[in-house]
Amino acid sequence: MQNFEFYNSVRIIFGPGEMNRLGELAAGYGKKALLVKSEGPLEKLGVYKRAADLLESAGMTVVALEGVTANPKLESVYEGIRLCKKNDIDIVIAVGGGSAIDCAKAVAMGAEDDGDVWDFFTHDRTPEKALPIGVVSTLAATGAEMSVHCVISNVKTGHKYATHYEFHLPKFSIIDAELHTSVPKRLTACGMVDAITHTGENYFAGDKSTLLTDRIAEGVILTVMECEGLLEDLGNIELRNNHAWAATIAINGITDLGRGAFEYGAHIIEHALSGKFDVIHGEGLSVVHPAWLAYRCEKDPDKFVKFAKRIFGMEQGSMSDVEFGKAGIEALKARYKSWGMPLTLGEIGVDESCFDEIAEIVVNDPDSFIDDKKVVLDVLNSCK
Amino acid sequence: MQNFEFYNSVRIIFGPGEMNRLGELAAGYGKKALLVKSEGPLEKLGVYKRAADLLESAGMTVVALEGVTANPKLESVYEGIRLCKKNDIDIVIAVGGGSAIDCAKAVAMGAEDDGDVWDFFTHDRTPEKALPIGVVSTLAATGAEMSVHCVISNVKTGHKYATHYEFHLPKFSIIDAELHTSVPKRLTACGMVDAITHTGENYFAGDKSTLLTDRIAEGVILTVMECEGLLEDLGNIELRNNHAWAATIAINGITDLGRGAFEYGAHIIEHALSGKFDVIHGEGLSVVHPAWLAYRCEKDPDKFVKFAKRIFGMEQGSMSDVEFGKAGIEALKARYKSWGMPLTLGEIGVDESCFDEIAEIVVNDPDSFIDDKKVVLDVLNSCK
């Protein structure tokens, strides 16, 4: 195992009905809340009215940031920062999925700074602090409710960049699966792929002596697969609960500890794709992650052997490690396909003509560990 | 899954050599440290001198609380509180195993109160705050370095009682396996049993739909068993690392989430035994936990079937659930025996004549969920 530091101070409030605690929890941080609202069905479902009522009942004044989109845009972040400064906001409350939460994280960081918040994403400046954040998570997918990560898209430059700070950890996150039951099948499957990808990104990299970290990562993947019945039974609260907790643990840090490597190849390529094409994150990952894994398996198949055995209960027989590892990856792809998820770039509207540009974006991402365009091109060509 | 709240804000600094960060970390909390030192070999090994040097090099004044024993005693806690008040201590630093850490937790709580700290253990009063705590963990066992629990023995009354508060969470815990390599075989095995017991205490209780929580708990138990080579290779730093992280995760809360039950039957009985007889905690658990499990298995064998399959890879064949569950428990006992651990009360010097008194102590423990002496007597008689 490699040395590590782990700190995750998010207070998780988990279970059906727990949204009712929003007011009480938020009021501990002040009197004025910015409510970050995402586009989509939550307004119609009355979730935003309920959130505002809960906050107001706890004596808070609520200002709303409307219309945050999937792959949240820098423009929304700027508007949120403006609202925070104008209204002297004490806490930023995200109610939604990863888009609302990431937008809230970026707003909270920019509200405590006088310059351009995008500087933090390009690594031109380092932020010092942020307003507190509170979350009601309405979608099991990105794990943003318990992660240090924040990803924002800059439409002007076509870049989707990330920051990673301890102050991005929400003070509290309410995970109330009652709010998840209205998520349609396609987005539910995207959330399942997202959770598996978060866990799988680092499982195969770095130090291989991390016995417990591997068991926990495998536990997340196995749990998500055990929840697949959800896709035919969207209102099943037990499966929603289990999927939600797996998606949260997948990227709260605990599935990475001791590996000493952070090789999120699928994410860095997918960010380039969705910064450019606005593809749905889970669909992009469903295509790119297995392709990335196949590329990694050829270089270093050991952990892929373990993966095939422990996740799919496969037997190696006379296969070489690389063959067997790739058979495990094929089993994962078959599972994704059975969930209705795409496996090729063509299916998500990305054609070959942009590959070179995508590769250029990846190697220039300030957060990237890939400095050779050929790596990206190989991966893209293998899933076109 | 049952609704839950989870919060664990301990900053974990993990890995060989990390003890060197003690001064820097502690100095963030003030100028004056109480260094809680346990009896045993750490003084001779120079660990306490090193700790004091690190703190002083960071500009801190160090006051020492000497001679904390296994099953830490209320008298040490009183002395620590006196030292804190007299010296206006800012942070309590435990360097040691669970005994030093639990003593530090109780001292930190008592130092911010004017009454008798034992009142908090008898539930006569509720504490409001505590001094910050920092930890250098020198033994993989109790998980006190990342838990909300604190257990203290009152020699006068013969009681060993626990408190559970968020402020018992250390601000930071350094887990440096280099310091673990001098732990002898017997205590190493005790630590392995302690970690398995912490995880196993709740695995079998409450809601059975906690898919990921179960996987993580199983991961802890499997990891500890994978580390058994340690007993013949005490200096193996990789196995020390893995054992240490498993022992920490075993009781940081994450292996219990969503079950909605907290049935720590083996611990509550072992606390009564070691409050009375000062037995080594891990040895007491090695005897009592399997006996407690057998009692539970007869009432509700479902999870024991899962345990036998997933932990020991056993096949049920024509066995009933109770028979198969008990076969899993026997496999656990065989493993403990192979580690040189005791399986009967006779082996740890506890004889039948005290059973009634132990049962009385258990049902009167303010922290106990057992109100029927017969339950305790049945368990004790099954392992006498």
C-alpha cells in the first residue's frame, strides 16, 4: 500500500423522507440561502417549492439560481456568484443531481473570491476558501454529494475542467431515495454506469497490495449490478436506496486509498467529449470506460484477472491473463448493453473527424495525466 | 435499508514514516499538548521521546500523562483532566493503542466540564463539548483512532462503560505501520480478532437489505484473514498496513450503515468480564463473540448462511440454515484457534462461579440492549 491522507467530513442524512430535515440543517449555517436549481422535472414535481418552503420555515431567506443544465456551464456559475455577492448569501444549497451540486460547489468557491472563478479550473490561481454547501441529492450517479470534485463546462472554449478541494465537500448531503423514484430508466442506467466507472477508474491502477480498498471497490460494483432490477421497477425504494449508497461510496475517496495512482482515463476523455458535444455523462462513460480498460489491460492485466474472477465469477481456464482480462471487460460491456446503454461513439453522435481535436483537448487539460495524443486516439478508435 | 446519519470527520494520515507529521498537525490546534502515554514497551522503544520531540519542534509545550493501562482506568482519566485544567491544555494527544486513545477521549471530555466525568458513562449527565484530540495509533485493533466510541473501566465499581459522541472523533489520526511492527504475536492476533468482532457484531443484526454495507463488512473480515501471515512475519509492513486499515474501517461506522440495529452482544458481555477480571479485550472477544453468534444463529440464521458462503466459501448441501450457519461459526473458531487465541472462558481464567454476577452487570450496563440475564447466562455457559 502507498501512504495516503483521507478526510471526508460530509454529514450524510440517508433515507426516504429525510428531505424534511433540509431547513433545520441549513439554518445552522446562517440566514440566507442560494438555492441552486437544475433544468428538468424537479420544478414540475414540486421539489423546488418544497425545498424553498423547508428553508423558509426554518427562518431563512431564499434566493434562487435557475436553470442549471446538464454538464453545468460557467455562465450559470457566474450568475450564481453574482447572486451570492449581491444578497450576502451564507450557504449554497444544491437540490438536484451532479449538475446542480457541481454548480453549487463552483459558485461557493467563486463567491469568496474577487477574480474569475475559471482561473481555478485552468490552474492559473488557487482558491483559498468557499461558502458552505448543503445538498439534497435527487439522482444516484456522480457521487458529487460526498466528493471533493467539481466539474464545469466552459462553452466558449469548449473545455470541461475539474477542481478538487476539501472545501468542495458539502457540510451535509441528504440522500432521499423517494426523490429518486421519478428518475427515468435511461438516466437511472447512466447513474449505474457512472458509479461503476468511478470505482473502476482507479481499481486497475497503481499499487496492487490494497486488499481492503479493492474489496470495497468490488463491493460497489457488485452492489450496482445487484440493483439492475431497478431498470424494470423504477419505484423500488430498496433498490433505489442501495444504488444511491453505492454511487456515493464510489467516489467519496474510500475506493482509491493506498493505490498511490489516480488514473481516471475514461473521465478525462469523456470530459473532452462532453465539453465538445454535450453528451450525457453516463452515456459517454459507457462507451469510453470499457475502451480505456481494454487499453490498460493490454499493458498490465493482473488486476483485470482479479476483476473477471471476483465481479463476474469467471474461470480463466487456458486463457492468457490479457485474454481473460478482456473477457471480463466484455462481460461488463454485455451488462451495459443489457441496460440499454451505448457501447460505441457512433451511438452517441461522436464521429471520427473530431478525434484529433478531442485528443488535443485531453493532453492540454490541466488535470490530465495523459500527455501522448496517441493514447487517446487508440482508445477512441477502439470504440468508434 | 433503514434510514441513517453518517458523519466521520477524522483526518487519516496513513503509512510508514507518517508519525513525523505529528508536530505540524497538532500545532494547528494550539500551543499546549497533553501527551497520553500507555504502559508497555513504547517508552523503551523511544516512541514517546520521539512524540514529545516532534511536538516541541513544532513550538508546543508538552505535559505527559503517564502509565495508562490496558482497559484504561477512571483514575488515569481523572489525573489527565487535572493536568489539562492545571496546564491550560489545548489538545490531547494519544500515542498508543485503544487504551491510550480511549483515555484521551475521556480526558478531553472531562477537561471541558466541572463535574465528575464518570456521570457521562453512567448516563447521569450529557457532556457538551471536549478538547480536540490527536492520535498516533501504534496498534491495529480497537479502531478507536476513527470511532465515536470511548470505553473506560471504573475499578471501584467493577464497571467498564462506554460513551459515544461525535466529539470523540480525533481531529487527526496517524496510522504508521512502522510503529506496529514491534507488537508481539499474541497482541497482533488479539487485534485481528477485535477487528473481525467489530465488523461481525452488527453484520448479523437488523435490516438485511444493506447490500453494500454487507460487502464492506465482509471485505474487512476477508482482509483481516488474508493478513494472518503476519503472525509468522511480524515485521511485514505490507500486511501490517492492510491489517491496520481493516481494523480502522471495521468500526468507523461504515460497516453498520442502514441496518438500523446495534447489537454488540459480544462487546457488552466482554466489557463486563474485563471490567471484573481485567482480561485482554481481544482474548475475551475470541471466546465470547463466537458464542454470541451461535446464540444469534439459532434465532435468525439467514445472515449466517451468507457469512458461511461469502467468508469461508462453504457449500450448504443438505444442512439446515441453522446447521450451516453454525458450521460457518465453527470455521471462524478454527481460524481463531490456529492464531493461538482462546475459545473458552476457562482459558482466560473466568470460572462459572461469577456468571450470575456478570449477567447482572450486563443487564445493568446503561449502554446495554440485553435486559434478560438468561441470555447472558446461556452465552457464558456455551463457552465455559
